[in-house]
Amino acid sequence: MSDGIRVMIERGPKGKKVVACAIDWPGWSRGATTEGTALEVLESYRSRYQPIAKLAGLEPEFESLGGLEVVERIEGTGSTDFWGISFSSASTERGPMSGAECERKIAILQASWTFFDDVAQRVSAVLRKGPRGGGRDRDQIISHTYGAERDFAKKVEIITPQGAMLTPDGLREHRDSYTDAIRAYDAEGKMARTWTLQFLIRHSAYHFLDHAWEMEDKDLTGQEEQFSR
């Protein structure tokens, strides 16, 4: 791995949205309307991603990184244009991972979970709403994020009962089963249905981090009384 940060640019078919993804750092991905802006936003999130690298035990490697280096440009899907997030694999994500690479990416996924859990514990239950009053509160975000990963896990044959992830034991069992399945699939060279395993990890990590950062940005800790009036 070079000192530069390998970045994949994913452009929606209609060119409405462009996503910049740090290929080697699952979850570090941001979208915008142009490539230049997507890269600027990705860079601006470097400091926000640092805690995840630290939780994964990769802080020295992360701190030694250089600048962003675009190594691939691909066309995404209609969902790329609609949501402004990545829905396609980079060419380097299409092959099997080495054991060490698989464990490294799983460590980042686990760090993303830990970060999300920590944020969820410290933010206000009621979150700042949009100008028209829209947006989810904390518990709704937690339920949504867990529910989405429950669907992601089905791609590696993990069936988690609905609501199980809302209990500590159920959440731990789901996560252990999910990471064990990723390891097993990688060892067998299997795809996660239509997704590559590396994209599955990246997409899972991104979804947790995106909503963790959303909760941080909308946190009303210390302001709850003012916003409840």
C-alpha cells in the first residue's frame, strides 16, 4: 500500500452525483455533484475518520498517509445518482482478499460499529430537524441502521431475527456471525450474492459511519429544553 490514499471515483449514469471512496479505508466515502467537490469533502472528513482508524488499531498507518490519489473512475448505478453514495465495486475489490487484508477490513468494520455505538450513547435522544421539521431522532436512526445491516448480512447467509440487534446479546451474536461469514466466504472465494465481499464490508462500514456522523451533526445535548418548546 502506497503512502498516498487510493481513491475510486464513482459517477452516476446521469452525472447527477459523484462519489469519492478511499478504497483501502472502508467507510471513508463522500458524495457531491462534481468530482472536485467530492474529493474536497472526502479530504475534509479525514479528521473525522481518524478515530475509526485508531479503534481499528491502524492509527500509525493512517497518520502516515499522504494525499488523495485517484486510481480509478467507474460508472455507478441509478442509485449512485439518487442517493449520492457508492453502489459499485472498484476493480481492486473484485478478487479474493488475503487473510491479512480480510482481517484488516473486518477490523475497520468492527471499529465503525464501535464508533456508531459510542456516538449513539452520547448524543441527545431528540436530534435537530431540518428546516421543514424532517429527519429522524436517535432511536429511529439506530433502528434504521441495524435494519439495513440485517439485510446486508443476508448476502452472506446470515439471518438475524427482526429486533434481535436491539439487545446487547443479539447485537453481539449478529456481529460475530456476520464477520465469521465474511471470513468463510472469502476463504472460499465466494461473492456476497451480486456484491463483492470487499464492497459489502465497505458499504456496511459506510452506512454506520454516515449515520454516526449525522447524529453528531444533529446532536442537541444541552439544548434539549430549547428545542422542545
